[in-house]
Amino acid sequence: MSSPSTPAAWFADNRANWDDRAALHEASGYGIQRLVSDPAAMSDELAQDRERLGDLASRDVIHLQCHLGTDTVGLARLGARRVVGVDLSGESLRRARDIARRCAGPATGIEYVEANVYDARQAVTGDFDLVYTSLGALCWLPDVAAWGRVVASLLRPGGRLLLRDDHPVFMTIGEDVSDGLRVEQPYFEQAEPLTWDDAGSYVTSSEDGPVVSHGVNHQWNHSVGEILTSLLGAGLVLDSFEETRHAAWCPWPDLMVLDEQGWRLRENPERLPLQFVLTAHRPA
């Protein structure tokens, strides 16, 4: 379908889409009850990077594109002195604040800020020891180099970035895999977005649950080289980069199986990287 031609229009569509998704995702469960019931619990996404996060005691942390704040709650529980969650969707943040209140303890001190990620430096005060971003984040951003500059601007000297996301190669594969895996979407960043109109999301709601009424959304892929160069060009130092065979979601039920690490291809999983995780830091 055709798409509006300005970033402001793209972001307005995406904001409306994520406002709707917030209700759908909370209705699906999203691991929220476990966070509320167990004061030591953290999301599965955050737990897999527990060692990479290191000691957060007395650290200032900002979580970009935090959505419902389930990872953000875990960051607060790991002892961070200050935790800020930033998201484009006001409805996501309204629900995130309620979830944090229900989780009690350190989570009640989380600051949630409604802002486009590109405006994060202007929207929050202070510098941070850790910028955290995880899963399904970069595909919503048209300019990965500008994102890298925002990350660098938020970090104090010695501060670190931890980014886990869907692998750009994974994002090129089409939805119809009846004839096998096929590259159908761009690998490199394009000026114009891929535009979709979809009433669903990546979760399953209850039969009577909410649906996405604002289905139009715009996405971009960014190559591994573009992502790394965005951080290096912003003055950060790359510390680690790992590619994995597991995903957090299952786009091809007939081809994938779930194990203790997530979803992977049933046959020959070495064919396709599904996620990557990188760490970087701002020189002291």
C-alpha cells in the first residue's frame, strides 16, 4: 500500500498503532502477572542478558522504546539508582506506570517519559551509565545513524550500551515459507518505509480481547554494517557482537520449534541468524 511521505506522518501512524497494541499486549498476559506476583522476577528477555548487564547498583539506566515497561521493571529490580523508560506511545506508558505500581518496590521509582526516541536527549535530564534497548526496536526507526548519535549523547563517559534485537537477515525473509525461506524484504536501510496494514500483532489475545484498529505501520530494516557504523560514527567503542540462532517469536510455525533458549528453525538452524546482541561503551 502507499505510505505518507514524511517522518512526522510515519511516526503518527506508528504511535496510533502502538497505542492499540498496548491494550492487545497487556490482554495477552505479556509476563506481567509473574512480575507482579514475584518481587524478584524479571522478563525472560532481560534475564538472558543478566551477565552482560553487570552490576547496576548505584547506576543510572535509560530504557529506550520501553513499551509496557516489563524489561524496565527488571532493570529497577537489579538495583539501578535511577531508571527512565522512554516510548513514543502514550497509551503504552499509561499501562507501564500502572504495571510498575502493581509491581511495587523499586519499580515504583521508574520515570516514564513519552517521546520519540530521536528526541530522547531533549526529553530527559542527566546522563546515564547504561542505555538498554531490546527486541523489535530498530525496525521502527528510519535513520539508524541518527539513533546512534542519540545513544552516544545519553551516555556519560564510560557509560555502556546493551542492544539485543532481531537480526537484519531474519527481517528479510518473507512470511510465506510454503516453498522454503526466501529473501523478500530489503536488507539495507531504505529512505521509504515498508508499510503494512495489520489488525494483529505478535501476541494472541483472548477471544474477546482488544484488536488493533489503527493497523497502518511503517518499518525499516538496517544492515549489520549500518548498525555498527552508526555506533562507531557516534564515537562509541564496540565491545562485543554475537549472532544467535534463536528468536523471541515464531513467524513460521511449520518451520520452527521452541526450546529452552527460544524459537529456532526445526531443521538446519545454522542457516539463519535470528537475533544479535551487542555491547559498546563511550570512552572515558
